[in-house]
Amino acid sequence: MVRKLPMSTFRPRALSSSASTAPLVRISSARFFGAGDGACNPSRRLALFHLGSAIPQGKLFGVKAPKMLRVEGNAIVAATGGSMAQTSTAITQEGALEWVKKDNRRLLHIVYRVGDLDKTIKFYTECLGMKLLRKQDIPEERYTNAFLGYGPEDSQFVVELTYNYGVDKYDIGTGFGHIGIAVEDVAKMVDLIKAKGGKVTREPGPVKGGNTVIAFVEDPDGYKFELLERGPTPEPLCQVMLRVGDLDRSIAFYEKAFGMELLRKRDNPEYKYTIAMMGYGPEDKSTVLELTYNYGITEYDKGNAYAQMAIGTDDVYKTAEAVRLFGGKITREPGPLPGINTKIMACLDPDCWKSVFVDNIDFAKELE
Ligand SMILES: N[C@@H](CCC(=O)N[C@@H](CS)C(=O)NCC(=O)O)C(=O)O
């Protein structure tokens, strides 16, 4: 029987000190904590990304730009009509852009670590109104995870909480922003949260420089949730906000490498920040990535609490090629995870925010 591994196999687990022989992918603790990753050098990556936009990809690899593309197994192969060395060039920018746009993508979940799973589950269910969708303990790997959200994982964005045995505190850092929750009555929700003993860090009222009524609450670990007043929506978990050091660089990356659309960009000079909403569908119907640039701030501390976002794709191999081509750093090459055969690949954006792409069919099987 194949052991069913949790979706958190999509998150690093180097906190585990067990000498388990379970066939899991192990990632170094340096990467787990998001620190000391020599590969994630923003200035070098910026240079590459900008080069990638300006120069035909073939030139970057020292060959002529390929003329034709064909699909071979899981790779897009360029036929250059030249030497064998030339034919090994995998993909053109044009082919990659076409692929990422037609791929079937959706934000699946956000993964982060918490110090007391039961306390967090209680807060999310009783104060935020989420449902506990599943919970699994992996004792041999010394962690437990829990999935919570407002609807089923096969169609809605959810949160995946990870509890590592014995670790009751994490550093959230300064780069991770918040998770957005669309609610119909922010003031009412805030009253309820207060009545249950929840921490409200920003009272309901129009957002500074805008009209939308918002409030901020904090969970037991200090993760922020922004409550946004909206009409009914199929996707109440509506935003993941990450701070970035160069907004245009990030917009170009998420458009080209991830196939997201720039849904909206808003500068707020009075408060010295600009935001860009990026996603695979409209803001009122699907979860979006909110990128925030604070004037003059080019780097943030990522702490060790937030892990990654997971995104569905029809082909992790082609997705990896496209991400690589547009300057993303692949931290886990595409392929099946040992034990469950779910195909994934992991990568870093220009600010070193991590995402994991998960094969759509394999993901659906995981949920069966
Ligand atoms: N400096 C802010 C810039 C982003 C920002 O201010 N976002 C708005 C929401 S889009 C906000 O949090 N407003 C706080 C308020 O209105 O009180 C940050 O990095 O979080």
C-alpha cells in the first residue's frame, strides 16, 4: 500500500531531527529558514531577469534563438536546425509565455508554521469562521498539519498549517504581509472576534487613502489577517500579501514566469507604498497575490514562519522550464515525490519568496 503523504510534503521539513527512513524529499535547514541561500542573491537574480527580458533566450545560452518548438515527453524542445548542442536548448520565451498563459492554474493553498496547532485551529474556526478540512499527524517526521478554509480544497484556496513537534515559536519577519478575508460586515466580524478574545490590531474603517472598509486581526502566532468588506464571494480567503523590493520586477516575473495577470496597480504616495494585485482570475472571485512595495525598501527579513504558496499546473516540467527562463530559481527540480508520486516543482521569485507548483491531476487524487 502506498503511504499517503500530506500536501505538506510540499514544504521543507528540516526541523525534523528524526533519522526517519521515510522516502521524503529533504531540504537543508538553511533553505527551511529562508536564510543563507546563496542561490538567492537578489542583485544577481535581478541582473539575470532583466537580461532574460532583453535578450533572446538563445543568446543567453550561447546559441541561436530556436525557430520551432515541439513537445517531447514532458519537455518543450526547440528545433534549431543546427547542431546537437543547439537542439538541447529547451524553450523560447515565446513558447514559454504561450504555455504559461494556456496552463490551467489556480492558487491552491498557503503554507505556514504555527507553534500551537490546537490553539490556531480554535482561533480560525471560532473567530474567523473557517472549517477544519483535514488534519494529519506524521509522527515519523515529527510534524502535524491541518488544512482550514471556507470551502473544499478541490475548488477553494485554503491554509495549510504546519506544527513541528517541540517548536512553539517562529519569527514571521517583516516581508510577509497578511492573508485577506472578504467579509460582508467587517464591524460585525470584529465584534465577534473580540467577544471570543481575539486580537484586533486595526479597528474597522476605510483603508487609508481609499474607501474599502478593512480591519486587521492577529492570530495566536502573530500572523495578520486583513478583513475586507465585500459582497458575497466564492473565495473568502481572497489575498496573500507579500512585500517586495522592486514592484515592476515582481510584476514582470509573476506575469511571465507564473502566467498571472496584473489585475490592478495602485500607488498610494501619501502613505509611500504601491500595490499590485496579481492573479489567475478576477479579484472578487479568486484569490490573488497582493505585492506591496514600500518606497525605498528593497529587502525584507523573511523569518522562518511563512513557507510558500502552492499553485496547480497541468505540467510541472514545462512550468519549471518557463520559470527558469524568466529568471526564477528552481529549488526543487520537477518530478514525482517519493512515496506518493505527486509531481511538484519548487522555485523562488526575485525576492526569494517560494512557490510550489503541483500537478493538477495528482493533486485531485491526493484529495480523493
Ligand atoms: N506600509 C504598508 C503598505 C501597505 C498598506 O498600507 N496596505 C494597506 C491595505 S491595502 C493597509 O494596510 N492599510 C492600513 C490602514 O488603512 O490602516 C505595509 O507594508 O503593510
